[in-house]
Amino acid sequence: MTAEIVFWTAIVAMIAATLYLAPRITQSRMAMQWGIDGRPTWTAPKWAGMWGLVAVALILRAIIWAAATWTPQFVHGVEPGLVLMSVVLVLSHVFVLWRATKSD
């Protein structure tokens, strides 16, 4: 139950961050990953960069739910895994959006 609260709180935080930071992103493409030198290694369209990770989080949650429901004998540690996934995804999402607001 705690993991569900953390997950849905992360989803709300990701949506709130997107809605708050979207007007501050001026370019049509966003950097999604950076190399060791600090330069972007690949970019995505603005809409995909803003909403893609939210969709990924929901898809991953659906996969975890399906695995835990239909093959519970193979699934272990759903609660800590879901919490860790939620924290990593929300931090990654906010970081990508924040960097996009700082780009020229």
C-alpha cells in the first residue's frame, strides 16, 4: 500500500513539474541524455520529452501489476522496487525538464 502511495505521488509530481516548467522551455527539442563532456547525446521533441517519462512510468507500473497478478511465483520485492522506480523516475523527469529550461 505504501508503494502505491509513493508511485501515485510521483506521477502527480511529474505532471505538476511538467505543467509548471513547460512554459519555460522555449526550444522545440529537449536534450534527454548527456555525455561525459556535458553535451547532449540525443534529443526528443518537446512534447515527448515532457510527457514521455510519465507514460513510461505508467507502462512500467502496468507491467509490474500484470507480473505480480498473473505470475506471482516469479515476482519478488514489488514494494521496494516500486518505491525505488518511482523515486528514480520523478527525479530524472524533473532533472530533464529543469535542464531544458536552462538551455539556450
